[in-house]
Amino acid sequence: MTYAMFPDAGLAAQIANWQRELGAVRRLAPKTLEAYLSDLGQFVQFLAGHMGGEASLGMLGELRAADVRAFLAARRNEGLGSRSLARELSAIKSFFGFLEREGVLATEALNTIRTPKQTRGLPKALTVLEAKATITATDELEDTPWVAARDMAVISLCYGAGLRISEALAVTRADLEASALRVTGKGGRTRIVPLIAPVRQAIDRYLGLAPYKPGVDEAVFRGKKGGVLSPRLIQLRMQQLRGALGLPPSATPHALRHSFATHLLGKGGDLRTIQELLGHASLSTTQIYTAVDTERLLDAYRAAHPRA
């Protein structure tokens, strides 16, 4: 998706300014910027056909709530779910909010548009035994010792420190010099995550075996040719582990992060502390793990209680 799909020069210029603000001020990730641009592009393309003419700033100024609802209905008919519709509406509102702040135009068309309701699925966590097995079984699936140690260290970071796969693969030697990791996650938020002994040992074992010695500020996890390790390789390793251990399709690298939070909560971990460890901006995001833990308790009850 490029600015070429916005033929009106004035509109394209404002979209470019909006994207720069999202990147510089809100520090959104490049993929998020690309998704927002694509979502806005869908809206602009719809307006061109719906309103009968090339989309422009003037056309946007004449927008009515009915036009936005028509767009959402059309996208729903194309098979989009509530989550995708909510994201597209968020992008549209963000752009119009930018235009209003810049004094370009103001419209009340979006004020009465509500975000589509969506059912939030519970995170799929592994059991404690399954999570541990994904770490220990790695050696059995890889003949090259340093590669096996590498994958074990990355998986250990996902489960033992609650890191996203992208965060684990960004760890540098400088990050490892302290007893805790300083992690920069979504939205540029920085958090401190303790490195427990088994995770530290897994990383040290990998560093001792690895043939590549990156610089202090370079990512420590490397591919077989020395480049920065691709997330896809860890995803493929988890796919192998699913087959070897009989794990469900939901057993992904990110499921290990879910397992980290769920198991901490199950052992009495404080919800606010778990929020900080995960790097969630809002406590409401972390609270979903209380539902996961409750569901696991109910499953255990149904399976074990004689009156269940």
C-alpha cells in the first residue's frame, strides 16, 4: 500500500503527514503504520464509488455518518469480522482526528459511530508440564548443538521472561550484562524483566556454543549464516515441537508468553506486577488472564470432582 493509491494531491499530502505523526509521536511500529494506511485506503476507495468521484479533502469534509455506516456494512458483507472492522474504524478516526487538530477540516460524521462489538477470545496457555517440555525437547529435534541451544534460549525467554518473540530476538549482549533485561515493547514502552536462573543458564549455554560473536549492541541470536535470527525459524521450531509432543495448534511462541502470565497468576502473582512484566499499557489487557485461570480451575473441577 503506497500513497499512489490516493490520487488527490492534497489528500495524499495530509495522509503522509498523519503517518509521520503516528511514527514520530505515537511511535507506532512500521507494520502498524502500514496496516493503518491500508485500512484508510479501503475507506477512500469505497468513498470514490459510493459518492461518485475521486476522493478528496473536500469530499471528506462533506462526509455523513450514513456514509461511514455504509462503508462498515459493505466491509461486513465482504466477510470482515468485528476485530478487523474495529481496526479499520480506528484508523479512520485517527486520520480525521489528525485533520481536526491540524485545522484542515472538522466533521461530526464519526461522533455517533460506535466500534463494532467483538467477543474477546481467551489466550491459549500451555500447562506447566507442556511449557517445560517445549524447552527440554528442543535438543531432541536438532542435531547441531549450538542451534539447539539457541532455540532453547529463545523459547526460554518467551516462557521464562514473558517476552514477545520479536523482543527475545532483539536481545543484545549489552542487555545481558545486568541481572534483569530492559525490554522495549509495543508503543515504545520500556519495562524491566528479571532473568531467572534457568533462562540465564540457557542463554549462557548458547553463547558458549555459538560460532558467531556479535558486538555489544548487536542481537545475540543468529541464524546459521550469521545473520539476525528470523522469527520464522522459531515458529517452525514450535511447529516441530507441537508434532513431537502432541501439543495443540495454539502452541506458538506467543502462547509461551500467555503461559508465563497464566502460571504466575495461578501461583498467586499480583495482577499489577504481571501487567508490568508483560508491558501492557492498560490493566484491563492483563485482566483477561484472570478469566484464563478461572477457566483452568473449572476444567480441573469438571475432570476431577465426583459431582461435576
